[in-house]
Amino acid sequence: MYKGMDRPAPIRVIRLSNKAIEEAKMTICTKCGAESGGGATCPRCGATLPADRSAKALTLASGIIAAACGLGASIDLIVDYARSGALGSSLIGLASFALAWILVGFPMISYRKPELYLPVMGAAILAYLWILDLFTGASGWFLSLALPMTLATMASGAFSALLCVKAKQRGPNIAAFILFGCTFACLAVDGILSVHFRGFLFLTWSVIVAASALPVAFLLLGVQGRLRPSLSSAG
């Protein structure tokens, strides 16, 4: 019987998944045979490592998406100008195509640098919401609602991501961290909406969300704690 096959199936799956993720980051240096750890140069001899084929494919896909978005935006601008003699609603379309590429295409070329594309995507979403507010009458909902809600959601997502990255072992605890982030985001959004519409802080539906999600999250952390010895000995 293979090593670790006497372990429960969920433990084997979690262990093998973590191992596959780590192995996917490795590139073998053709000069000295050392593992790169996902870098562009060999940590042992300094040789430049060949580009990953998957990275080339993602770069090509990002370029195709950029070309498609550019074509769509150009058609939108031309049609809008031909109909009205000026650029109006097509500018919102232009911003929409730009946001679409940033959310879909940009991560394909910067997936190894989450510290780069996460702030870029957050800034792009905020800029897009500001443009929508500007072109729909500048009623001020961007500053009072969109900006704080977006920042709160981004902060909650960053908190969950940080917990996931810092986790020494990954399993049910990842789902717990995501639940924590979603719960904090709901509490923040509910609070911002209540201050905007009521004039004071009064949490309503987010309390129900928290009461439902947090016990599940702590339960998952408890399960992770029980699995930890098995995960450590399964490898």
C-alpha cells in the first residue's frame, strides 16, 4: 500500500493539492538541475530559466482579450460619434471595456505578482465607479456609497487573502478565512448603508449573516485543528 493511503480521502486530497500547487511553481534549471522555486533565474547558478509555456499562453490570451476589448471600444466610439457628432455614452463603454481587460486580461500576465494586480484591480474598480457617477449626473453616490463600500470589500478580501497566504497548512481553514472576510464585508456594507440612509449606525441583515457564518467558520477551524496531525504525517 502506498504511503499515506491509509489516511482518510479528504486528508489525501488536501495534501496532494498542496503538493501539486508547490510543484507547479517549480522550474528545473537545465544547466545545474536545481529547482527555481518559480523565479526567472536559477537560485544556484544564476542562469536565465526558459519561460514557462503556460505563461506564454496566458500572455497570448491576454493580448487577444485586449484586442477584442479595443475593437469593441473603437466600434462603440465610432457609432456614438456618427450618431450624435460627439462622444457621450460611448465613454462609459470605453471605461467598461478597459475594466473588463483589467479584471480578466491583466491577471493573466501578472498572476505571479498578486501584490501588483490586486491593487491595480481595486483602483480600476474605483475609477470605473467614479466615471459612472460623473457621467450619470454626479449625484455624489460615489463618495458616500461606492467608495467606502468598495474599500471595505477590498479590505475584507485582503484580510482573507492574507490569512490564506500565512496559513502553514491549507484545508478547511481556507473556507473559514473566506467566511471571515465575507462576514466583515457584509457588516461594513450594512453599516455604510445605514449611515447613508438613516443617518446613524444600525446593523440589520448583516447581523443575521454574521450569526450564521461565524459559527461555521469556527467549526471549520476546529476541523482543521483535528486534521493537522494527520496532514503532517500524511506526507
